[in-house]
Amino acid sequence: MSALPEFENHSQQEIKYTTCYMCACRCGIKVTVEDNKVRYIQGNRHHPINKGVLCAKGNAGIMKQQSPARLRQPMRRKPGTERGAGEFEPISWDEALDMLSTRLQKIRETDPRKLAFFTGRDQMQALTGLWATQFGTYNWAAHGGFCSVNMATGGLYTTGFAFWEFGDPDWDRTKYHMLWGVAEDHASNPIKIGLEKLKRSGGKFVAINPVRTGYQAIADEWVGIKPGTDGLFALSMLHVLLKNDQFDWDFLVRYTNATQLVVQTPGQKGDGLILRGENGNPLVWELEQEAFVDGTQVDIKPALFGEYTAPDGRPVKTVMTVLAERYLSDEYSPENTAKVTGVPADQTERLALEMAHVAFKETIELDIEWTDSWGRKHDKVFGRPVSMHAMRGISAHSNGFQTCRAIHLLQIMLGSVDCPGGHLAKPPYPKHVPPGIKPAKECAPNTPLKSPPLGFPTAPEDLVIDDDGNPLRIDKAFSWDAPISNHGLMHMVVTNAVNGDPYPIDTLIFFMANMSWNSSMNTAEVMDMLRAKDENGEYKIPFLVVADAFHSETVNFADLVLPDTTYLERYDTISMLDRPISEPAAAADSIRHPILEVDRDVRPWQEVMVELAGRLKFPAFTKDDGSRKFSDYKDFIVNYEKEPGIGFLSGYRGKDGQTHLRGEPNPKQWEAYIENQGFFMYHLAPNQQFYRYANKDYLELAKHAGWVGKTDPITIELYSETQQRFKLAGQGLYDGPQPTKQEHKDRLTQFFDPLPIWHKPLEQTRIDEDEYPFYAVNQRPMFMYHSWDSQNAWLRQICAQNYLYMNRGRAESMGIEDMSWVWMESHNGKIRVQVKLMEGCEPGTVWTWNAIGKQKGAWGLKPDANESNKGFLMNHLISELLPKKGDAIDAITNSDPVTGQAAWYDLKVKITPVDAPEPDEQGSLPEFETIKPAPGMTEAPDQLRYSTHKPVHLNRSIRDVLTRGSLDEEK
């Protein structure tokens, strides 16, 4: 019998390796290319992130490359047409860059802050931040303030690392895992791999989420909590641990500030600050000496509990005493918290004691010799095999920062921080608490900023405000509105710029930021603001530049469109200076390089920024004679050094490419990465892998690599003196800047606290909750990411319409049937949506998939596509500013008062049926005008098919071979 037919001519194919960009996971992919087309995309088995596993998004990268929504050429708004009308004319790149660089040069020479540059879900913030710093504008930030700044800040101000990209559970050793508020879109492949390991080894998996979907569906125990109450639940479990004496006494004494002494002088300056000696070091009470001593000394025995009188007569208590007094209060008892969280008291108590049992009765011991920061030798590493992971469901609330701190506090009390079986840091973390970078606050013509636009305030002196206390940044980050807004407030840029508050701007650049649609708090309001004009008929935002690869809703509002490439068509770095792909036991970074030749008149945004930097003669991009240092982005990545030997890529440095982490530039660095399948890994030695906050060998390596600035041990902070300084400023008890507006005083006094607190989400305190009884949240599915992928022909087959999901029993009690249409209304808007009923949903919660809904005509979809006729966004219901409640409160962002995190999970709504709907009442509302296709774009097809070969009916062909011995040519 003849052999089976060969469907692949491998001699015409080439295998290339790169990094996926279908979400922020950044998995390694193996791409088979034939005739400048993608034949297959597979997972790279050797890659540290996904180890060969690939999700639906990654495989569907083929159809992203085939998207009819791809922009094809630079464009400008036609003269005389209105912004938002979508009337564009093609221009050349020379025209586009001349137009932009001329405008930017004038701004830089006069007032650099008149440029605002905000980026969406990009993965090169080290470059965009450097560009903004060199331009001299502090009006730069990325997507984090809309997404997960609470997660990052909560960890970096507590343990020196955080969840998600900052750290991972020790999946190989953990025995008990709690997953808090995590949807399936982030890190889906690593989490799937990890959960499989956990369940195979017999560990317990507890999921805390109002909705049981995705990861939660395979949990051993699902806790259907009420949204926004996770922090109270965590603190209630802490109450149980304290009440039962279940905490790691030695860990707290050795590695945290639990023994430091807190001044107890209410109503006086200095109240709540740490007692310090003349050298500024914290003091502790030494039990054997019975005296106050420098708490940084080695081999002392400090008191964990106790009240004392300081040498200057002030009363003091240990941090642990203050902590215990607070959380042992009945306010945090499971019986009382159950009324708020919806989690039964017995379940709260049992889960806390289960974790304690695993931590203290199933401790792991590894025979690893290591040296601590004080030079003491140890022959073992001990692990508390309890791990946690959290994400946006925790972060996107106005109480999210404190909730994140509360979850970290649970880990600290159990001693499960950067130890075997616990929550492990990923290089370049942990950092010192908090990291030492302060945000830039001085801006001058033709002058780079003295520090990056974003940083980590530790006191009111670090705020970016003028002498009168007014914000200096257009998004009001690092002001009294949001003092510790480490990622900025991208969601407030348009509102503030249109209002000229704190000042008008000239040019706004958005890169990959769909701000007129799903990346705004309220879509319709932002659309109106982008069109808003002053009394002279001029746009309040004079010039809007949009750089994107696809025809998003926001492109429609641009004055200048700069078309980007796809991730398969460009060079790119996933850098140790930014958001690397490290694993807990290895530092790792990666690249992208062109897999396909570009078939459109588009350029990578990386190249555009390097070109503009050269034209504008940024000092870091210019030689002494005024000529350019770098010919292009590739040249920049190879030769730019943040400091001697430290560049964007940490692997294959030195002239011969044999030096790693730090070394002189290697002209063949790109080639070395490509040869190694697009990534680099530096494996930590066993003695460097744990207790990295106090691990001498690790901290010396971290300083050598530029990850930390000093080798001093990193003190884990249960008690945040930074928080107390801001609280004192609100109380008028601080020697330094203090707010003058009452609402700012109130926010600092109520929401800043040295120990984690729980408070009701802010919007919910200013509405009638009886009128709006349902919590309303959204999450992203594992098979889609933001608005990028609901244009994808393959992924659309999985889901082309989102529904409003409700608890079946609750809905039926209201007379709402499955698949019926309902009105969903908040204090700020009203939409019409279709309902699906399910059991796995907390009864008082409704939810949907985010970013499925589209504006008609956007993203290369036909106007009658399900996404724009039946799909919807909750954004139409969310308010950017906190609602007024019969008071004179100024316009304050609807965000976390500490970090500025957009509080889009605080939404509450009412649901009413659409009675006996007519056919024209069975689509989603509101509707917006249909977007016109951009010049050069192909017409949206009815069906989008893709194949590199003529399709073959595989079953029929094999059957013919088996029965006839050859292929029937007609078939």
C-alpha cells in the first residue's frame, strides 16, 4: 500500500521562534512560516513561561495577522472635517514625522508638560518612560493605573514584590493555594500548568471570587464572596490566626518590622511614627538588656509584644502589639464579617486554621546552605507551603490597595514569603520597601527630567505638586487626589485635559490605548470630551495622535494616525528594565524579531520613538556633535546603557557575548537571542533562591545586575510608616506639605493607615444601595484579551456576544428568564442587555465578559456583527468622578484614594426586565454611529478564512489512500 500523502513540503518552510503578544503572559512560540505566511503557531517547549503550552489566543495569532482591521498607512484628519467623523487622508511617513516632530519641538522648547503621552497594554514601558523623561514631560504613564496598580503598590510597599509579574506561587512544593479575584486572561498558561501540578500532588485549591468560572470551576473549594469585601475577609482570617496563636513568631522577629516601636501620642505631631535613634535607625526593646537598642543590630532579642516608655518620655508599643490590638477586635470576628462578606463564619474560621495547619504542621525542610545578610550561615531552608495569588478582582476597587496589603499580611503572618512552598519573588524582585525611585517634579524647556515620571513616594515631600498644593501632572498622579499613584491615572487624562485642570495641554499621544471605548471609565462621556471645543471653536485637546496596529474605536478621533506593525513583524524586547519573563529561580528576558515581512506602509512604534528622539536631539540619543547615537531601534537596544554594563537585554553581553546580566555591549546580541529561540535565562544557584529579602549572595548578585541599589536586607513592612506620614498630613500634624481642601484632608485621614484597613468602596457610600442592589463586575475570558481579540475570526467563534450573567435563583425570583432582555441601570447610565442564568454566581452579583462589545464598523467587523449589535460594555454605566451626595465635594476621581486605581469594580446597578420585548427591543443599547473604514482597508468580509495551502478534506483523502492506494486528484 502506498504511504500516506505528504501534506507539508517542509523544504519550503522555516521554523522561527519569538514571543507571543496575544496577552501579557509573553509565552514563547514556535512559528512555522511558508511563503511569508504563518503556517502554524505552537508553544515553545523550551520556554520558561509556558513550557510548550499555548492557549487559544496564542494559536489564533495567525488570524490577528490576517485581521481586516490592520491599519495600512499613516493618515491625518481631513482639513475641515470634524474629529470623530473618521474622515482621513493618507500621508507619507515623512509628512507624518515632519508634522509631529515640528509640533513636539515647539512644545519641548517652551513647556514640555504640554505633551501628554499615555500608553495602553504595551510591553516596553522602560522605553516609553525613557522617551518621556528625555523629552522632559512628567505627563507619561501606562495602563497600570486602569488595571492593577493596587496589586503592584500593595506588594511593593509591604514585601518588596507582589502578585502576578512580580512573583509566583511555588507550584512544585505548595500544598495549599488561595486564588483571589483572578480571571483567566492573565498568565493563563503558567497558572494552568501550576494548578495541574497542585492538584496532581494532592494540594488543596481554594478560589475566592464572586463568580465560579475558569480557574474557580476546578477549585476544591469556591468562596462566593461579595465583590469589594475581600480585604475584610482576609483580616477576619487574620483575627482567627491571632486568636489561636497561629503565626510565625521567628519569621516576624527576624525579617519584618513587627518588633519596631510605634509612638503613641494621639493628636500630636509624630504620633504613629517609628521610634528612631540618633542615626535614624529604628529602635526596639531588647529583652535581655532590658533597654532600647538599634533594631538593625545582629543577634539581639527584641520584644515582639510590649508597651514601653521611650527615653524622651513618649509611650510606645511594638508594631505587633498595635496589630494584635486592632485585629483581635470583635469588628474582625468571622461572625461579624460574615454580614458584609457573605462568607459564613465557620467557613472563614476553618480556612484560616487549615492554612495554619499546613504552614506549621507540614513545614518543608530543604538541605540548602545559605548565608543571611548579617553573615550568619544556615544549613537548611524552611518553607511554609501555603501560597496565594491575586489579581484584578482585588485590584480594581477603591479599597483595593488596602485589600492587597491585607492578603500580603496573611502571608507574612504565616511566614510564607519567598520560601519553599510559599509565594516566591521573580527577579528583579524583591526590591527594598518601597523602591528608592522618586517621581519627577521639575519640568523645564529642552531639559530631560531629573528622575523618571513615575516613582515611589514615602512622604508628602515627594508629591508632584506646586507650592500651593496643586497637581503638576495632567492626570493628577502623585497629588493629594492620589498620593501613591505609582502607575499614573491614564483614565483621568482626557477628562482633566478637556477641563484644563490643572492646565490645558497641546498634544496628547495615545499608544495602543483604546480610550474612547473599553479603556475609559465611561465611553460616551469620553467620546464627547474628545470632540469638545472651546468658545473659539477650537478643540479643547488641540492635537491627538493615535499609534496603533488596528482600527480601534479611538483611531476614529485621531488628528494623526501612526500605524504600528503586528508582533510578528518587528523587533521588540521584554526587558529586565521593564516587565521581564523571569521565573522564581531564574532571571529571564526575551525578544521579538520579524517573523514575516511587512506588506503595508507601517512602522514599529519602537522605531518611530527612536527616530523622533534623534530628530528632537534628546541627550541620551545624541552625540556631542549633535549627530544621532543610534541608527534604529536594534542599534539602540544593543548600545544603550542605563548605567555601565546595564542595558535593555541582560543576556549575551560583552564583545564575545559570553557575559551575562552586566557587561559591555555586544554587537551580535540580537543574533545570540535569536539563536537561543528568542529568550535568555540566568539560573539562580540554590543558595540564592529563597529568603531573598535577607539573602547575602542573592542581594550581592542583585546589586551587580542593577536590580537593587544596595545590599542591605529588605525589611518586610507589616506597618507602613509611609502611610502614617500621609495620615498625619491629613490630620494637620505633619512638618511638611499638608492639604488645604477638606475633602483631601478627609481622604488622607480615613483611607491612609499604617496597618491594612477595610472600608466600603467609595462610590457605594454615595449612592442609594437599596435602589441599586446588585454588584456589577466584569472579567476577561481566557480566550480573549482586552479589545484586541474580539476582532479575531477564530476567537470570535468561541464568543461573539457577551451576556449579563445572573444567579439563577435570584433572577427567577424577579421573573427574569434565561436569554431574556433586561435594563441594567446605575446612578450614571442605563443599558439594555441579554441575560444568561447560572448557579455559580454570588446571588447579589451580576457579571459579564469585558471588551466583547464593539462600536459598529470598528476593528474591521461588519456593522451587523454580533459584537456591536448584541455585545455591550459596562463602561457606559461607570462614572469617572465620584457622585455628589448633597455636598460641595470637588470633582474627585472615582479611584482608589491611595493609588488612583480606577474603581470600575465598585459599580452597583438595578436590573429590570424588558416587558414582552418587540423585535426592535432585542439588541443592546446604547448604540453609536457606525465608524467608517479607514483609507486602504479592505471591506469587512462575511467570512474570513485562512490557509497557506489549498484546503484538503483529510478524512476523505486518507480513506482514498487506504482503499485505492493513491489520491483521487479530483478530490
